[in-house]
Amino acid sequence: MKPVPLTPYARLPRAHRDLPIITSTVDAYDRAHWLLVERPDAMPNGPYDALVVTVDDGSVHRTHLSAVTAEHPLLDALPDGGFVLANARSPKHRHRDQVQIFDALGRPSWTFTVGDGIAHLLADEAGDLWIGYFDEGVLGDRLSAPGVRRWSPSGDAVWEFKPTSGADSILDCYALNVDRRAAWAYTYTAFPLLEIRDDRPVKVRTSPVKGAHGIAAHGDRVAFFGGYGGDSGRLVVCALTESAAEPVSYSTLVRPEGGEIGRRRVVGRGPRVYVQDAPYTDWGVWDLSG
């Protein structure tokens, strides 16, 4: 398959590379964020301080977060300048909420619980939190059981997936894309493509791809990135019909310099798939609309 290189997108400034990178993401406004822990010995033994470094079109912003509790954090930014951190696993101490909201100054504001086994955490432009869960949460926690849910930033349950024609119960949310008020989910076991919008029932389409971990969507096209085994770099562009995503082209997504993409983080935002691999200091992007 033809190799298609990622385009370099955002880089963690060299001045911050001496701190351990805990996680990283790209938000609804296409800003890249890195969560760095300032004292590695404080994690996960108790609340710790962390630093969010934000790169926005070349400019760099820093936000110090205090009293972080997540042992396995996922990060995203909120429209008011604050941040949300969620622990991927429910805390061992059940009295502790797993989601923390921080204001624009990095101060913890409130907490709530959304269920165990968080695979994906993506905030939309309104600040709602879209969460996709993996199997251990789906099978072991009533809050996670729907597989995909939307929560308000204050912790209210806004929407949850319910089995529908063409899409049975979700065992694992493999990929999630959130763009404005729309979301796309790609789920195990049958790997349907779910189009989720406020004003209509969930649209279910069959997909030709198994095991992908990234989605890009634009107009009447969708792309799947990744797969099992030797297909980890596969990029499949499909045309959307009423009931299916039908393959148009196959290629292989590679690093900007042409090397194979290793263990990676993937974030889907509308037509873009953002990809980051070790040492997790750089984000690359592939754009379906381009």
C-alpha cells in the first residue's frame, strides 16, 4: 500500500522535556496539550501537582494544576480555559470521584464519577464530555455499560448509547471522533460505524475495517486508521452510503520522515486524525478534507 506521511503539527517545547509526560491530547479547537508531572515521586501516592503545556499555532501557554488525584489520567481542555482530568480506572477508594474539573488558573473546582474503564475522553465545543469505554468497564460498571456516553461538565448524564437496529450492545469503544456537536464511534464486536447527532437517531453503517483505532469524517467520506497485527498503519478511506462505509482507497500512514508509526496515541477531530508516538513529544496530523 502507498505510504502517506503525517504532517508535523505540534511539538512540546524542549524546555519542558525533562519532565515526565503523563498524557497528551488535541482539543476541540485544535490546540495540543501535554500533561507533565512536576514531582514523579508524588504520583500515585497522593494528590500531586502537574503542568499542562499548551501549544496553539506556535504560541505556548502553561497552566499549573494543583491537587491532581488521577493515577491513570486522560486530559482535555474546556471552553472556559479550564481543563478536565479523568482517571481511566475507577479509584481503588470508591469514595473518591474520578473526574476533576480545573478552572483556567489550574485550581480544582469540582469532581464527579462517570464509570470505570475510560478509553477515550473528548470534550466538544460546548464543554460536554464524550466518553468511550473499554471492555473491563462495560462489563463491570453500570455507568460504563452503554459503551459510549455524553456527560455535562458538571457531571450530569446527557446521553448514552442504546442498542439499535444494526448495532448491538457495545463491548469496547475502539475509536471515537468528536467534532462540534457530532460524534462518530467505532465499536467492538461487529465494528459498525455510529454517527451520533442531537437531532436524529443514531445512524448505523457497516464498515469494512476491523481493529482500527482512529476515525476521520468529512462530508460523505470517512477514514479508518489502524488495524490488527500488520495492519497497524493501515489507512482506509471510505464513501458513506445510507447503510455502509464502502472502501475507496487503501494506504499506509507513516511518520513525517517516513518511518513506521509505533505505539501511539490517536485523537479524532472531524476530518483530522492526530497521531503521536514515542517519545510522545510531537503530534502529527492527517486531514481527510485536504
